[in-house]
Amino acid sequence: MPGVIPLTDATRRPVQLPVATLGLIAANVLVFFLELQGGEPFVLRWACVPSKVLGRRSKMPWGHFGS
């Protein structure tokens, strides 16, 4: 079928186990389950809020959203 993106390439097979990719997947699964277990307090503790990271309030004309 022309025009279809191939999923594999027969001439180039992976020789090594993709350790970095598997490590990232495992880390994401771990954090996902920690989030499910910890609930909203976990999210509020570990969420990245731009105003907290930058240490200042929003200077946008529409003000600050959220609580």
C-alpha cells in the first residue's frame, strides 16, 4: 500500500534494549499511580504553577485565574 508510514524497517533491526525509553515509561507509570493514591494534595504539592516558579503575579490585563 503506497503512502502508508511503515512501522518497522526490515533492514535496520534494533540491537539493544531501549533502556531509556522503558525507564521513562516506568517513571510515568509510577508517578501516575502515586497521583491516584495521593489525590488532590499530591497534585497541589507537585504541580508546576508558573506564578510560583517565577515568583511573581501575572501582569496580564485580565488578571490572575484560579484560587
